[in-house]
Amino acid sequence: MSTTTINTQKVNFKVFRFNADEDYLPYYEDYSMDVTSEEVVLDILNRIKWDHDGSFSYRRSCRHGICGTCAIKVNGRATLACKESMTEMIKIFGNELTIEPLK
């Protein structure tokens, strides 16, 4: 019987926020979370909404990397949130990630 271990890493996220009803300028909200080796960026967006801030909004649809609805920028790099592995993002950028909408 083999045992599978899921690696976790602490990652700090700076997430772009703006509410036109309350904010004069956009700002970045900081979240620090343990990320597993099995998660994609969309899983992190879901966790921010479900566990930290219910007002956080983003687009998603098919979760198959086909439609492009979940396209965002991670550290300035355009990516599909449903397809991009958090492990790969950490390898490229380290454990400080900035999440923003596309321009």
C-alpha cells in the first residue's frame, strides 16, 4: 500500500481589490495561505472568497482551460486560473504572488 503525501507551502498573495461604491482608488489586500501541490490558481481564488472575503469576485466558467473566462494576471503574467498549477507559479515567482485582472 503506497501513501501519497501532499506538499504544502505558505504563500503570500496580494490581490487587486476595488469597489466603485466605496473605494476612490484600487488597492491590494494581503492574504497568507498554505497552498497544496494539487491546487490551481482558481482554487486559491475560491478559497479567498469562501474563507476570507465573501465580497471577492472573479469570473470562472468551464474549469477545463478552454473558455478563457477565468483569465487573470499572476505577477504580471496572463494565465488561465483554472489551468495554472500553483506549484508552477511558485517555481517561477516564489512565494509572493500578486493577482490582478487583465487590463
